[in-house]
Amino acid sequence: MSDNFFAELDSELWDAKITPSSEEAQPVHSNPAAHAPVKKPLPAGPIKPQLKPTTPMNPSMSRPVHNGQKNLVPKRPLMTGKPVLTNRPLKRLELPPEKSIVTPESTPAEVPTSLSPAVIKSLNVPVIFPKSAEPQILPKADHNVTRMIPIGGLRTVGANMTMFEHGDDILIVDGGLEFARGGNSPGFNYLLPDIRFLQPHIKRIKAMFITHGHLDHIGALKNLVPALGFPPIYGAPFTIAMIKKGFEEAGLKNKVQFFTINPDAGKMANIGVFKYEFFRVNHSIPDSCGVYIETPSARIMHMGDYKVEFFPRIDKPADLPNYARIASRGIDILLQETTNSSRLEWTTSETKVTGELKQIIMDARERVIVGNFSTLISRIQDVVTIAQELGRTVLINGRSMVDCVAIAREMGYIKCKEGVIKALDKKTMESIPENKQIIITTGAQGEEFGGLNNISRGDHATISIKPSDTIVLSSSIIPGNELAIAEMMNRLNRFGSKIITIKELEVHSGGHGGIVEQRVMMNLINPKYIVPVHGDLSQRLTLKREAVKMWWDPKNVLIIEDGSIVEIDERHELVFSRKKIPLEALGVDGMSIGSLETRAIKERIQLGEEGVLIVNTKDATVESRGLFFPDEITASHSAIADYAKKAVSAKKPEDNHKNFCDFLAKDLSKMVLKVWEREPLVVCI
Ligand SMILES: [Zn+2]
């Protein structure tokens, strides 16, 4: 790999938009110390795992299944006489890189032994407590059975979390949040997986494995980890850095032991009864991983979030031979993400996006504003590299963007000359000509308090949009954000500036592979069972249909729910239990955690949609909020007061006051519905 890879590539992009050939695209990483390829002499007779040859389609044939035997993927020598690239390190699978698999933190944490009041007081986040008189709802597994239970990630998009259990040991993969978007979760900051059933078992939890640093995989950890007994957390370097940032704010940083895994180690390690191996995948945040988990009864491959990208900007190209090497152990269950299952095309190459961005910025007369995800470090690096070439300065806007850029620069994932990136403040902005500025900002999803949304509303302290600005939304639409983004776009369009989105040009490459990439992975890994995850029912069913078309027996592609219990017995055969762990949707509201199924939430929804009517039974006075329009308030209140007076005068001294109030509230609800056809929350006091 050339040290000047970016410079070389960028100069090529400068001259023309190119599509590099596979020979030109080398593994690239910005952290040479951690990720430099190990140079080896060319092997005399290199052995590579090969894909199974395609068998002609025959609907009458069922897909061959295996029984967990090893070495199912046939190996054959490379063709002799094939030209070998001298600058690309060839892999010898029998000689894994000499790197440590896992590194504990240099300073051991002071892990609390219990969730004492003093510990709770030291935290800046609400933690989950067990339900009162919680029964033992996790039934004991049979001897030598491996159990998998999805705790989150199968109801909607987000809150990804799965547990694996064998014997006395439990392993958890991911602990993500789900974004609350009003609707049935009014007032909540975010939603959490319901881990309360695990609380009687916290001493059995050996570790939490984290696949990558997106919030739907790490965002709930600060709320869950204390309730789970502060288990050690394993992840790749950038993932651990992102978790630590959140834990620092939550008062948790030194209460958890972190282990940094090396996703390039190419070896298995042990924890409890589990053998495991993290492996690198391509996604939209550095150091994304999948994880292989092995027990005496099951071999499981959890892909995390991934796409198959051969021309990444700062990560390494997709390593299909490595996936095949792991799969050659004979995979029983593949957990396959489905976020983009409905997308038919192969994900746009990141290098192509780089070319588009460069052209746009070159064409821009004045200031450029790029809306981006704060964790999409490769895109930030792109903008920084382009700015450096064009003599522009990158100004960072949005708290999460500032934090992520700081972490990525410190770890060497973003590289640039001194002074190319600057904090965004009024004085700095005024000191740089507008045609030399690129502002990179959060809020491309129309988030309520996101940077770009603030700018679109004219609420930003420093940035006001001008017609001469070029705005690039270098992002996709996360499902559920369509309306917020459309409203933001309308506001931005009023300023008359040029706006470019993925509808106009390929200015974004998503992190989730489409169905084509998922087909490749299913074929390559060839698992006995497939569990579609990370998606709602429609997305998961799309993947199932695809797998069935690829000859998987429909019974072997499991559409399960959060709380479903999947068991693999010692013959590596699946036993699907009808028993289900009852899970509720939990949410964080300020410093509290509550269930979305409580009366309080139903009342919030009713209040939000219909308003509230309050009647004081002492003097039959009436108040309302959000119920009547100004010109009908006086007459409406008067009619309701008259109705209430009659009821109050008929009240007997021996009547229970609370019962009377409840009765009157029901009566008034019927009256308001009948007269005004509205259903407010009615409160009688
Ligand atoms: Zn992700």
C-alpha cells in the first residue's frame, strides 16, 4: 500500500472520474500501526478457499444441508500461470497474522459488585430495574443445548441485541437503542431492549460483544450495562472509543472493563464455554465487525451490519476469502442483516461517491455545506482530502460531528494537514473567504435539533444560508425520517441555494448491502439455518423469499420475534420452542425508564391528539387545554359547567369522592363526544 494512496487516487479523480480496477484498489487504512498488512513471501503453492460451484437451477432439488462437519468448502490450488500482483499481500490461511486477538485495557476498571444506591447516584443515566416480583421467566435449557434469543432488533429498525446461552454461560451481542419518533412513543428520548428477564442471570453473563459503534448497536449500553452487572465489553478499537465517549458522559467509564479485539487476528479465542472470532466487515463506520461464535452444539456467524465494498476509502476491501475460511467450519446459523433487503442494486462504491463530491465542490462558486452522518468517517475524510487539494477549510458543525471527528483524528482514522479542519465559530468563519469554506454538518436526517435542520429553520447562531451556497446531502433516508427530511428540504429550498441529494447525483453510499450482496454472503457462507435480523417483518420476509429462491428449505429460514427462543441441540439440529420471553418496549424519558404499554403513555397520546378537559367538582369550574378553538371556549365551558353542576348537586355525602370523579369523567367524555365529536382526556378533581 502506498503511503500516498489518497493523494494518488485524488489526483486521478482530479483529472477524470475514474472507476479503479481491482488492481488499482489496494487495502487502505489510516491507522498503519494497527492495520498494516503483514508482508509475507509469496507462497510456493497458495491455497485459497473457493466458492461452491453453481449448480444448475432445478426447483425439484432441495438445498444440500450439512451437519456441522468441518471443511465443507472445497479447496483447490490457484491456477498456475496466473499473473500475481507483487504489491498485494497474498494470504496463507495456515499462517494467521502474528497479532494479539484481544487486549485488555491498560488500566483495569473498578467494576462495581452491585448496583448500590451509591453507584446509582454516581451515574448520569437512568438504569433498568427488575419488575417487582419478577418470576423466573427464562426457562432452564436442556443439557448441551445452545440457545439464541433476540432481545431487540426484530420488531422495528434499531435496538439490536441478541443473547446466546450454553450451559451456565451467557454471551450478549450488541446493546443498541431505537430512535423514538413520536407516534406510540411520545416524549421518549429513545427506546431500549427489555433485558429485565436477564436480571436473575447476570452472574452468568460472560461478556458483551459489540459489532460496531452505531447507536442502534451501542446506544442502550449505558442504560443496560449497570442492570446486567457491569459485564466486560469487547469490540474493535473505534467501537470501544465510541462506547467510552458515551460512558464518560454517563459516569460509567471506569466501571466497566473493556477489551479491544483485533478484527484482523484471524484466530479464535475463548470466553467461558464460547469460542469466538471477530472478523472485519465493510459498513459506514470504521472497524465494523461480524462475529463467529462456537459452542459444543452450534457454530454461529453473526454478520453485524455490512455491505460488500471492494473500493472503500479508509477501511479494507471486503475479505470474501476470510468469510469463506470462517464458514468452512460449517455454519449452523447465519444471522443476516436485512436493512436494505429491498434494494436490488449492489451498493454504490465509496470511491465513486468521492469522485462525485469532488466534482461538486470544484464546481461550487462559493461556500459548500455537506450534510452527513457524524459516524461516517470515510466521507468526512473524503471532504477533508478534497478541501486540502482545493485549498479550502473544513468547518465542523454539530456536537456529535465534533466528537466523532476528534476521536477519529486522535486514532488516526482521519488524516489531514494542520489547519484544514477548524471548529465552527463566528470569528473563524469571518476570517475565511466563503469560497474557501466547506461546512460539514449533522442533521441530514431532519433530526429536530440536528445542525442542518437548525440552519434550515434560520435558528443557527453562526450559519445563515445564502443563494450562492451549494448544499450536498451526502446521506440516505433512514426509514421513518421521510417526513422530517421533506420538511427540512422545503425550508432549505426557500433560500434559493443549489441542493444536491442522492436523487440528483451519487453523493452517498449506504452502509447496508442490498439483496445482491446478501445473496453473495448466503451463498458463500452456506449456513444450515438463516435468521434474518436488523429489520422489520417486511424486510426480513424479503430476505426469506430470496433465500428460498436460493433453495433453502423455508423451514430453515427463521422469521422470529424479539423474545423467541431458538435452540440448537448437540446434533446441531434446530429445536424451535413455542415458548417466548414476554418483552415490552421500554423507553428513556429524561432520567426515567418506562414501558410504552403503560397508562401514562396512552394518556400522553390522547393529550397530544385531543387535548385535556379538567373539571373541579368542588365548584364545577371548567378548564381545558388544546381542546376548543378560541371562539367556542366560552360557550363550551359554560355547557360543561352546567352539566357538572347537576352531577355535583346530585352527589350524596356518603359517595366516595374518587369513585364519583371517575364516574363523572366517563360521563363527561360521552357528553363531549356526543356534542363536539372529540375525545379529550377528561380529569375530574
Ligand atoms: Zn450500523
